[in-house]
Amino acid sequence: MQEQKILQVKELSKGVESIVDVDWRHDSIRSFVVPEIAASELPAQDSKGADGEQLYHPPEIIPLFGISSKMAPLFQESGYKKGSTLSSSEVRSVVINYVKTNELVDETNKNFVKVNPILCDCLLKKSEQDKISKLKWDDLLSRCLDQLQPFHQVTFAGHEPIVRKGNIDPINITIAQRSSNKKVTIIKNLELYGLDPQTVANILQQKAQASVTVTTLPGTKDRAQVQIQGNQINHLAKLLLGKYLGNWYHFSRSIYINWFKILQLARVQHIFQQ
């Protein structure tokens, strides 16, 4: 993925390489389509497995976009105001309706949209405002999404959806060096995906036969991090991508879910191959 310029990986600290940037406009991402799966095709979900262990039900995570004061004029005709959150499809629908209602489709080339004062103020940089009079549809929609504020909605089975500001943090996996050149594997942000750190720690301890500790994540009060002796990427990859995350697309139609899986797999493979 790095060779295709989808991801950018850097060594942020000695021995630890991390994904620092994703080209969300790359053709491979923009053309990605989540398969539609009917409910009848999904495997029946029991609350417990054959061994009595509580089964993991992945949350549905949907990226949302919040309307800022700058973008409010573009959305007010559709009844939205500053602070409202919309999905990408809702944003697309609002923009298309705005263009058609205000007759902004270019008469000579319908692939372009004429930029009126509101679109100019909302989407163009100051240096562009005297130079750009038309935008392609995909550029118009892309600029609109870029100008909106990131939010995300998390829905756990049997609970009401939770909407939070910003993008959801991915499960963070790092290999750190300790005294005497000993390595430890540190896992953070499990709770954000409904994973119990202590349960994950217990499973890793059994698989790797190594010492495991669960401590409070620095700077937080209600989140924990798991630390296990040695480079345990292999065991962790099998656990997360097999037991927990391997079939996430069966439970969600969110593009973010699928790309989270792909990005984390790329990161795990990159570290493991070192």
C-alpha cells in the first residue's frame, strides 16, 4: 500500500513504524464499494459460544460530518444548521439538491457546476476565488466533505448510537524497547471497539505464554492499555483479525470499518516482517 502511495509510513520513534497518513482520495479508496449483504445471509449470532465464552459483536461505526458556521449557508436551504451531523450520502444529497435548485449545472458541460457566491465562500480558498468559476462534480463534493467537521457514530448491539466529535482512534499497536533490550507489545484503544482489555490480555497470555499487565492509559481515567512481554504481533494479528475483526464487514456497511481492517492488517504485517 505504501508503494501504491495509499499509505505513508514513518519511524516516529526508534524501532516503531506507524501509519502517519492515508490518501483518502486515492482511486483504490474512492472506488471501494462495500458489498451489500442481506440479513438472511448473515450467520445466526448467539450470545455465547460453545465453550460458554461471551461472543464479540462488533459495533457499527459510521463516519459523520458536522456543519460549521462557514458551511451553514450551503445547508440551510435543506433545513440543516450549524452543529448538525450528516452521513456522506446525506451530504451528497444536500449538495446535489442545492445545485439543481439554484440551477448551477453548467449548460455547456453538465460535468461541471457553476460557482455562485455561497459556493465560493464555502469551498474556495481566497487565492482561488478570482480564478475558479466552475468545479467538477467530484471536486465539488470532495471539497465539501473536506470543509465539514469530522464526527463518528458508534452503535453497540442493544444500545443507542453514540455520536462523538473527531475520527475514531484506531486500535494502536506498538513494539517498545525496555531495559536490557527486551521488547514489549503495547495495545491501546480496545474499549473504543467494545473489546475488554482484560479479556484480550488473558487470551494473549495463554497464547504467548508471556507476562501480561493491564494498566490505566496515561492521560485517561476510564481507558486501559495492555502490555505483554516480547514482540507478540503474530499472536495479536491472529486474535484481532481472526477472532474479533475478521468478519466485521458482515456486521456493517461502513466503509470506515473495512478500511480500518485493511489499514491495521497492513500495519501489523509491516511490523511483523521487520
